[in-house]
Amino acid sequence: MVDLEAKKKSKADEALIMRAMHRSSFLTCLDEEQLQRFVDEAVLTTFQPGEVLISKGTLKDPVYDDKDSHVAIYVVRSGTCDVGMDSDDPASVPMFTIGEGDIVGEGAVVFQRARSASVV
């Protein structure tokens, strides 16, 4: 199960998040103050191997138990994630793998649209 408990971010965590956001083509329209607000609001989350972060076509990420639509932007702090188009098993035929410092999910947040790929 995902741990959504708020943990204190280190300066290294904050720098990693900021670097990832600066590299995102979806977030180029944000100024430094807006980016910093994202960093300040970021929650450190731990996922188990094989756990689904994002399901293609959805408006809600599996980590949220409530009924409201919630989607998040994810920055990989450690480990890797497979990104694929198969919403049932994205790891079966991944389009690509992301790792430390990579960002995923920002398109759905910025444009308020359904997820375009699944991430495990």
C-alpha cells in the first residue's frame, strides 16, 4: 500500500523536484514562485514494486482512496517506473522506463485531462 504520510523533504529532495520540473515541457509556462509552490506542496510517497501509480484513461490516481478526482505529478526519487499504453498491465510492454529525477503525470494536471499512459 502507498504511504501518503507527509514526511519532511530534505534540501536534496527539493532540488531534485525543482530540476525535474524545470526539464518538463509542460511546466515551462510557470515562473519560479509557482514552481516553488509545487515543491512546497510535494509529498514524499513510497510505492512498492509493481504498484500502479497512474492508470491510462483515468481522472483519478489509484493512491487516492476518496471519491474526488485527484491526480498528481510524480518525480522519481529512487528506483524506476515503467510507462506503457496498456492500462491493465503497463509493465508488460513498456514504452520506456523512467528513473531518478524523471517526472511523469504533469500533462494531466496542467491540462486537466485523463491520463494518457499508465505507470507502474
